[in-house]
Amino acid sequence: MLIIPAIDIKDGKCVRLTRGEFDKKKIYLDNPCDMAIIWRKQNAKMIHVVDLDAALTGKPVNFEKIKEIVTTLDIPVQVGGGIRSFETVAQYLEIGVSRVVIGSAAVTNPELVEELLKRYSSSQIVVGIDVQNGVPRIKGWTESSGMKDYELALEMKKRGVKRIIYTDISCDGMMQGVGFDSTKRFAMKAGMKVTASGGVTNSEDLKKLRKLEQYGVDSVIIGKALYETNFPCQKLWYNYEKGMDIDSNFSSALKKECCS
């Protein structure tokens, strides 16, 4: 299972939100690229970047910041947040973005997804479904889609989508545990490759998610738990990728190695 650290960008800075609420943000670094370099040094194999400003405006507000990350790192970068046009997708892929995540547009303009998959591969175009009580939220999580999460997934599957990034909004940024049941239910009904997101707090959450690999959950995005150094990144990634048991009771000294 691939562990992917998340970098959320708001007003040009690296931040984390709680349940996607923009008035509950915490700034970690002024330059998101510096954060990306830290995660790469900690052996990250992929980075997940979200333009939070674009999620609200529908325009790539932090494009230059994202470009800096892509051109600096030697690992794949997937980008989401307000990507609602063919032109924006092309713009990101042209600078070297590995995967583009379509969120709101999958609901408001599903034909766009189909058109994109005629031009690009299913490994480059993935769909993000951000869910609250089983219902996808769109436009920066400010509006309801009016449909079930698995219904949206199956519609995308018909149009050629192979992977869904599934976020349980109720868990996101809360540091109270992953949405295991909701993710399992969704993965079983969707029958697709799934990247889990939202609420991973410690190694116990990762152990639970590992049980969902049989349903297609092959990767997980982690945000605040890494920023708050809930576990040492290098040991975590090494052990998890090797399928070894993960000791959740790390000493405070080990915790410091994450961002030292």
C-alpha cells in the first residue's frame, strides 16, 4: 500500500484544514515546495497536492507554486482542487504532473471526464469523491451533489475512470481515526482502485486500512498526522511498504525525526 503525504495550498502557503473548513486552517510553511522536499527526504514515493483556492474559484490560483514542486521533485505529483476544464488539465500535465484529480467537474460536467480519457490515459486522470454521510460534496465541499458516492463512482467507471480518491470529510483533519467502514462500503460497491483519504491518525489506522486491500484500496493519503509527527516517517514508510508490523508506541525522540 502506497503512503502519499498531502500538501494543501492556500494563499500560497502550506496549510491543513479541519473537515475542509477554510476558517479552521493551520499554516505549516510559507513555501509549499519546502514541505515537498521534506517529504521526499523522508522517502515519499508520491506527493498529493491540492490547490484550495482553486477549489473555490475554479481557477488554478496556485499554479506557479505547484509547478515549483513538480519541477523540483524526482517523484510523481498528483494535483487536485478546482480542475474543471480541459485546458487546466492540459496545463498541469504539460508541466509534468503525473495525475490530475477531477472533483466537482465529475458531478457538474461528467462529459469532461469522458473527453479527457479520450486524450489521456486512466493513470493520468483520476476522480476525487469527497463524501459526507455517503453523499459527495463539491465546490470546495460547500455544496451537495445530490447523489450517493457509489453511484457517482459507477458513473465514472462507465466513462473509463479506473481510480477513485475517496475522502471521508467527517474524518478529515480531525485526528480521531480513519473512516474505515465508509471506505470499505464504498470500495466494495465501486469495484475500482481506491486511494483512501481523511482521518489517518496513527499506525493502527494503517493496519486497519491494510485489510481493505482485497477490495481495491491500494494507497492512502495522509495529511495532519504527518505534520503533527504522530509517527516517524522513515520507519513508518519502510515498515509499511515491506509489510512489517508497525509499532504505534514510538518514543518522543523518534517522533522528532519526521521533520528534523
